[in-house]
Amino acid sequence: MRTKSVVYTRQRKKKYFRLAKGSYATKKNRWRMVMQQVERSLNYSYVGRKDKKANFRTLWIIRLNAAVREEGISYNRFISGLKRANVAIDRKMLAEIAVNDNVSFKQLIEIAKSA
């Protein structure tokens, strides 16, 4: 006698169809295409989470570079000056200070120049 795995199979497929919702053309309603699309999407989302960190670091560096060039110093001299002065603030916080608290940022620039 043949056993039917109807309930389990339907539950498993429903999970994948939910993940494929919003995909284009047959990638949302044909099982084989859904499997391929979901696998590809999950791979890209994994890679994207790693890329996001690099993108934000790049953004912070661009903001810092623009802010320190207004004060007549380059980004790498600013960072090396802060390291020599033993100021341990990461680029995220430095970019936040540069955007929101101009007075404190100018003091940091003076510290970096003196070092």
C-alpha cells in the first residue's frame, strides 16, 4: 500500500511559496521555479548583509573626509593624528559627531593636528 505525504508536502511547499511571494512571472507560482528563486534570493540576502557593513563604513569615511577637508586637513592625516593622540573613537561615532556636533568635531581636528 502506498503512503501519501500530502499534509507534510503541502506545508513544506507553502513555506517556500510564501518566501517567493512578490517574485516576477512564474517564479512565484511554479514549484521548480520557486525553489530556484528562493535559493537564489536567500544567497543574495546573506551576501547583502555582509556588504551592508562595508557600505556603511564607506559612507562614514566619505562624510569624515568631507568634514575634515573643510578644516584644511586630509582624512588620513586626521585619522593618524587621532591614533597618535590615543583617541579611540570609531568612524561611525566620528561621522555622527561631524554631522551633529560641529564644535566638538573642530576640537577633535585640533587634537589630530597637534599630534
